[in-house]
Amino acid sequence: MARVSHDMCRLGQLAGIEPGYQDGGGEWHFPSEETYLAILPSLGIPISKPEQAREFRTRMALDRLCQPMPTVQTVWSGQPSKQNCPVIFQVPDKLRGPAVLRLILETGAILEHSFRVEEAAVLDAARVDGNSVLRKVVQIQQVPWGVHQVRGDFAPEFTGWLIVAPRLAYRRELSGRGGKWGIFLPVHAMRSDRNQGCGTFTDLGDLLEWTAAQGGGLVGTLPMLAGLTENPSEPSPYSPCSRLFWNELFLDLEAIPGWPVSSRAREKMGSTQWLEEGRRLRMTPLVEHEKVMRHLRPVLEILADEFPVEGPRARALTAYLERKPRALDYAKFRAKHDLSGQSWHLWEKSSYPEEGSAAIATQERRRLIWQFWAEEQVSALASRAGATGGPGLYLDLPIGVHGDGFDVYRFGNVFAPKMSAGAPPDSFFTRGQDWGFPPPHPWRQREDGYAYLREVLEHHMRLAGLLRIDHVMGLHRLYWVPWGMGAKQGAYIRYPYEELYALYCLLSVRHGCSLAGEDLGTVPPAVRPEMQAHGIHRLFVGQFSFRDGTPAMDQPPKGSIASLNTHDLPTFCGFWLGGDIDDRFDLGLIDPNAAAKERLERQKLRCQVLDWLGLSSGAESRLAAHSNPDIAEMDWTLEVDPFQVLVQLTVFLEQSEAEAVLVNAEDLWKSMDPQNVPGTWKERPNWQRKARFGLADWSRLNEIKTALEALRNEFWGESKPLK
């Protein structure tokens, strides 16, 4: 790789590009010149050749020195009001006389601070074009928590932002009546007689109440945000159409208020063709997202077209729009997308009905009403979760959105163009990862006080008892992959993490929502101390935590949310039996020698775990004593029922100082297939697998009875019957 100039490296550092990163093996990697030239324009620096680096570096440094105040300032406050806040600004040292700083609060109220410029305290000084510039500070009194605009009459065209926030996120009890265990299952995977081949918000509510009735607490699932089901179809919940709206695919038709009185809808749902298609969709082992939406759409259209234009329901829709006016923009976007059949990137070249036409108006109203119903059903879901007495609704916030979706269309300036978020190469993904969605722009989102991010957080926290922050490392840095260059040619970009933590803590406390950060994989040293400092729960995954010795698994950190696996990992049975190794071999990610080595390592791990749990002697002695020498030499660790191991390891997590323990429902019936195989696309049916059993069947499954009795025994010290 050609040597990168000092000026290019310094320009990159000023722009937020990290000069290099250290991989898991301790080796350092550095961005190439081509990487710098690709990423810098996406950050707003229009460099096209290396020789321009010094010029842009100088210009960028001068621009920052001449800026009248920081774009965003953060103040940590222990009190929701009456906080004295320092506000920093920059002026030429020759400036004298009276000045006024104004804070425009979130409420619209204005706080003014009058002072003489020469009397303000000086923090430091710099020289710009031979002139001295002073960085000064004044104190503004009685500033409440919030995100406030800052303006000074010495720079009337500039607006800065002041975030005043509590240092600690809200903390709530995560346990249930019978222990700190809970259940994880994606909504799409839920089976029931009333859904149409894909789980619904009602199905999730039923699982919440069932879990609470068994004494459990949390119910974890995947993001429930609006997805793209057609043109293109994207089943991944981590690449939604929008982080501001709910997934209409999860609507329960029979829970829509107009359904009982709609003869047309009931006639459609009673037709032989509709019933047969619903039965077929329910029987498939995989969710067929496009076909499910195509099946639901005629009924949704009928019910939306019959939605009253006056009366209580019409007033409820109007009230929803007043609370969330963005819903109208979203409905217009989805209507155009529906009728054009193409990504918004191609709209200028495609033909579809003009705005204001009857077709557009009808589809806009339908889309608005569908989202209104989704809001109602998720709100009802949150109420059901709260009524159980448990920790409430546990929502998952993805770090990104689909590039063809509403958020990038509507808020394009806060996303980096021609970039994908991803991860650098490691021992598991030797070519690195390109996640396919545009990363948030670290600086442009600051210019309006993080308006988009605040709207996203409000959308989730107003209903959630606990919010999982996907890839919490993204608050500190994110790996960018330039389009067309491959994941090996990316670089890490720094983010203003203090400002981001302040926003999360502010809205967490405001809405009474606890926070958990997904801190798995390559975690920079600064991340976990910051999480602890702000009261954000860590995650602990047993599959990453096996070790030599006794116990054969690390203890979960105090206050963490523990589990044996995640949606991105093999199920417990798949991992225990080495199914993931076979899968990686089938995908061509490892060769026969590497696969054989991994199988031996997995066998060694099984031996250690079984010895620790006291499960080794029976199977080992039976095989060793067998008269057939071939059987006597078999791998005795495969003779032990993986379910026994699962139960004991889960009890180990329950006994730890973890705040909560999530059990993957699919582990309870020894499923071998994961929900997602990272690094694959069409090679594996990611985000489509259904649970083997519906909730109505759970109470008759011996495995579930055994697991729950073990968890309740640990909590109560006695056996409790399964309800």
C-alpha cells in the first residue's frame, strides 16, 4: 500500500477519520489514500486529489477557529431545572461592549443573558490571519433539561445547541415475579391460528402475558419498525424503511376497530381463496414477507376505504396526526413507492400518478390509516406489557435504515452519501462486512440539534420500558465502507459520543425507559466505561464466554442482560453439536483443515463444560465400556442431551449478578437453525424462520416445563407448577 501523506492523515483526523485500528490479533491497519479520497467527500470535504490535502486541512482548521460558538455543547445536570450552564463562544479579542446570549428552550421560552464581552472569562486564545480570537465562557442560570438553541447578537446568523441532560439513564426493575428470566422470540417467527403466516402485535402481547404468568420478566424481540416488503423486499429488521414508524406487516386484522362491522372485509376473509392462502402461509416453515403483505393488503384497503370521515374514529386519527405530523410525509412516500413500484432514487425517471390525483390521494390515506392502526396496536401492546407488573415493553433500536427507505429520502442530509456501514475483516469474516445501509453523518446531524435522532428516540422510548441500542459502539465510532471498494478498504469514523449519550440519557429519564447497549464483537476500550458511567446495561452472551477451568463460563457482569446466544449466533443446540462449523464449511468460509480443527476445539469445549456441570461420567463410562471398539471410541460428549446442558447453563446465568436472563425460545425445543447467518444474503433464509411451535402448544412441551421449573426453583427454592 502506498504511503499516505502527513497532510492527508491530519486532514482525515480533523474530519473524524481514525488513522488506523487494531484487529483482534493485535495487528494495526491503516486507511489507504484511496479510502481517504472516497470518505472525505462524504464528510463534506470536496477533495479529489492528494495534493489538495494541505489546502483543505488549513481551511478546515481556520473555519473551526472562526466559528462563533460550538455547534453543540453538552452540560451534565443532576437537577431537571435551575441548572447554571456554562456557554462557550468565540470572538475577536478586539470586540468590546454589551452582548446578549439567548437560549430558546424546547418549550419555546427564551432565557436571555446580558453581559459585557470584555468581562467574560477567557478559556484560551488562537491566532487567525494575524488576529487573535478568544474563546470565552459565560454562565446562564436556571436552565432546565432539554435540547435548546443558543444564539448571540454578536453572530446573529449562527445557531448553536445546548444539551442539558442527566448523567444517568433511567433504571427500572427488569425481573418478573418468579425470577429475572425472560423469553426471546422474533415477532415474525410467532405462530398462531389467527395470524396469516407472520406474527402480529397481538401474538407478542399474548407472549408477554404468558411469560408474566409463568413468573418471567422481559420478552425480547427484534425491531418492529416499518419495513420494505416490495420493490425491493428487505426482510431484515435491522434495515427498516423507517425508524419512525411501525411495521404494518404485524397488524392483527381482527384487532382493527372497523373489522367487526365491515361486511366487505369479513366477506373477503371468509372467501375460499383467502382462507386457503392464509392456511398455506401459516403452514410454511419460513415467513414469505411479500406474499403475506399481498395477502393482507386487500383487507387493509377495504378497512381503510371504509374508515369514517367524521365521528370518534376520525377525531382519533386527527389527534394522531397532531401528535405525529410526520406520518403524513410517510404516507405520501409509501403511496408513491406503492404506485411507482420503484425505489425513490428512480422516481424522476419513472411514471406514476401525479400528486393530487385520485389514485395518489386514496393510497396516501390508506397508508396513513394503516400506520395509525399500527400505532394503536403497539400502544395497546405497551399497555398489556405494563399491566403484567413486569419491566414493560422491550424494544430494539437498529443503528441504520435502508437506503431506499423513507428516512434516507426525507432526512438525506444526516446520512453519509455513497457509504455503507460495516465491519473490518476479522478471524470469522475474513473479507470484512458491508451491512448495506448508509451510516449517520457524524457532523451534519448536529446542525439541527439532532432533530431526526431525537424523533427516533421519542418514537421508541415513549412506549418502551427498556430499549436495546444496537451496536452501541456506533455512539463512539463506526466503520465506513466506500461504495465499490469492498469492506477491506474501509475506515473508522469518530462520532461525538458525549452528545449522543446526553440525548439517550435525557430521553431515557424523560420517558422512564431503561437502556441496554449491544456491546458485542470488537469493542473500543472507552465504550464500556462510558456505558457504566451513564447507567446503561451491558449485554453478556454465553457463547462468547466459555473458558478453561471451573466454572467453564465467565460470570456475567453485574447488572448486565445475559443470554446464551443472540439472533446473529447459532442456536444453543446448533452451537453445541457444531452445526455452525458445518454451515461455515458449506458456505466456503473455512477449508476442510480449519473445519476439522474447529470441531476438535468444540469437542474439547464440550468436555470442559460437561465436567464442570457434572454431566460427563454417565455417557463417558457407557461408551468406554461398550464391547464394540468403534462405539467405545465415539465422541461421548455427543451422547449427552444438549437440553440438559442448556438448562444448567441458564440456571448458572440466573444465579449470577446479571440483571436479567433471556432464553431463546427456539433453544427450548432444540432448534438447529439460526434466525440470521451474518455475512450471508440469499445463501440463507435470514429473518424468515418461524418458531416450530405456537404459543398455544408451549404448555404441553416437556422441555419448556423442565426449563421453567428449573428457573423458578432457583428463584423460589421450590418447584412451581407450569401454568
